[in-house]
Amino acid sequence: MATFQGDLPDLTQTAAPVGENLASVYIETYGCQMNVYDSQAINGLLEGAGYNIVQHDLEADVILLNTCSIRDLAEHKVISRVGELRHRRTKTEMPQPVIGVCGCMAERMGKDLRKGKRRVDLVVGVDNYDTLPGLISKLTAKTIPQHAHERRTVTGHRSDAHYVAPPSLYPINNSHLVTIHKGCDYKCTYCIVPYTRGPQSEKSPEAIIEEISGIVAGGGREVTLLGQNVTAYNWQQNMDFAKLVEEVAEIDGLERIRFLTGHPTDMHPHLMDTIGRLEKVCPWLHVPVQSGSDRVLRRMKRLYTSGQYLEMVDYARQAIPNVTFSTDFIVGFPGETEQDFQDTLEVTRKVKYDQAFCFKYSERPGVPAAKLNDDVPDVEKKRRLAELLAVQEETWNAVADTCVGQVWPGVVEGQAKHQSKPGQDDGQKGPFWRLRTSNNRKIIVSADELKIGAELKARINGYKNTSFLGELQD
């Protein structure tokens, strides 16, 4: 079951139900992979308490929305979704469900989510998921206990709250998510995460090893280590991320280790040497640069210069065979000039990212950057975003062109949708399957039937966007 770091029972055991005929619960997840992991932990916690987890909102007595606050748009989607869920029940003449908001949005907005036309019934922050079984029981009881309505908002950070999702909830053949720490101490000026996730707090190495060993015992072969800044992991000043990775790599039966997200200041040479030396660690680095301008990076409080970032990239390419990079960019940060933006384009061209996740600056309430004058007009932000995406596409196409004709190993992840470019026939006929290489490149192949988790080889014949089109080889 989902539990705390300080008290880890046998994760394969299910707790006895706390009552009979408990409510059915539907969980909907928004945002990052850490939220996906948290939803799996909530799922396990509620199932262990006897609740029935359902796969459709119309089947549920309780709907939990596990939310993201990284951008204003993410929050608007959730508020709209609450209205949509209420309307669907009214339209179908079904009883209204208990709707709860969990996660980062719960931490940021708290009791405000219980107000207005689209108010929700329950608000539970990222460190208080253990309260959900009891709260839901009270709110769905046939006879609602006295004072049950008084405690509907539970937020605030706790250093002991490290949840573990049970291996039985994981898909057997995909990369299994494992959160190794939560929160962040960097406090970049634009970022809401240190306020919604709290200060950095590590899960113990013993708990991490036990969790991954359980995953492997259940048939898993690959894990993705997660953290707001996963490379900042430092257990009691005695075990850094490189040492943790070394210990994880010693688990028998584990074949691949991925991780995200890394912070440039934590990508030390000894960590990159460790990644390059350990065959189980996949050579893919998601290391957000955010901007190519030193002036903007200082205003963002990113703690590195563009030159230092490029030095890190150069070292990684020497130390880690076949390494690939992905990144995040913010355009239109307060005070960003055209020259600052051109510096960002230059970094894009130099690094040659496999993928870049690019966004317009979105002011978040309460963060230091909110005090700055948001002086880049929205129309200019849109122009810069479009130009950055175009430069990234141009740079990526040049990289992808050099890959055609190569033969790569990859692991079958599952079936995939594939469409040829308009007016073109790439010769592939379905059904289609998705393979992923160790350095995180996707290959689409056609075959009647493939075994998920099998490692196969494919010749690269072309590409579409960031996916390669391949042909299986004997």
C-alpha cells in the first residue's frame, strides 16, 4: 500500500478494508510524471483501505483530480473540468459525486478551491494523501458524521511524507516510476514548485532499493527515478545521486535505469562518469536550460551561465556514449530582450537537442518573478515561441537525417498509432508498434505481433516529428 518512509510494510500485502460497501473512486491525473506516481500511490492507499477504484468518472462516487500548478493554463483546465464533471451528472440525471482536488493546485489555492460556482468538496495537498481514506469515508457515509464538513481542506508540508506505490499497480513492461525525493531548494524566481511541493526531502536509500526490488520481483525491468531536481539527491550528506545510481544498478534483474529531471548545477563530472560507466544507466539527459542568455539566467536565479551549461554538455558527450539531450525553454521572461532571445536560439543550435519543451513565460502568484514587470507583450512572446520551435525543428531534422540507415536496438513498449505525412506513403502497414532506445529515441515499426518488453533491432528508414520510422531486422 502507499505508506510513509518511516514505516514500510511488505508492499505486496493489502491492508484490510476499513469498512463495508465503501465508495468507488476515479482518479484523474494532470501534469508531470511525479503526479502520475503520486496517483498510483493514492490508488494503492485507497484500494488498501477497501475502496473500489474505477476507470470512468460516471462510475464513481468520488472523483479525485491530481493537479499541476506550473502554469496558469494548467489550473484553468482543472477548474473547467470540475464544471464539466458537474454538468455531465446533471445532464445524465445522476447523483453528484464528491469531487476532490489533490496535488500542487491544492497546496497553492487551498480553501479558495472550496469557493465559487465551481467549488469542490475536498482539498488535499501533496503531503497529506494518508488522510484521504478517512475524509472520503466521512463525506460518503449514508449518515454524515457531525463536523465531517469542517475538515475538507488538508494542506501543508511534512518531511516524513514519502509515499510508495505498490508494485502491483505498475504496468509490467513499461518504465516504472520511482520518486526518490520531493520538493526543491533552488527556488528559481519563476517557479511555483518550491511552494507547492515544499523543501527538498529525500526518500531513504533503503526504501528506494526495497521499492525497486519489489518492482523487479513483479516482472519490471526498467525504472525511471523521479525528483523535482533528481540529480540533487543527497541522503544525510552521505550519499549523492551518483552513489545511489550505483546501488540501484546492483539490483539483479533490473536492466535499465532512467531519471529526470536533472539540474545543470548538479551534473558534476563524477556523475556523468558514473552514467557513462554503468551499462544499466540509459544515456539520456533531460537538463532544462530555460534560457541561453546569462542576463536572463541571473534574473531566473538558475545558478549557471550558458557557457557553463555548454561545458557540461561537452563533458557529457565525451563521458557518456550515445548520449542525447532534451530540455525546457521559457521565452518572454520579464526583461528578455531580442538579443537575449537570440542567445537562446544559439544554445539550441549548439546543443542539438532531441526534444525541447518550449513555453511562454507564465506568471505564477507569490513567486519572486511576480514582482518583476512582465514587459514582453504576449504577441512578442508568441512570435519568439514560434521562432524557437522552428529553429528546434530545423536543428532536429538535421540530426535525424544523419540517423537514416542506422540499425538500433530498442525495447517494445506497446502498440502505437502511426500516420504517414499528408500525400506520402512511407511503405509501412499496420499494426504499428513503438520501440524505445536506451537514449530515449522512439522507433515506430510495423509487425503483426510483438512481445512487450522484448529487445529488438530496427533499421531507421525515416522519421516523423521526433519519432523514427524503422524496419525490424533479424
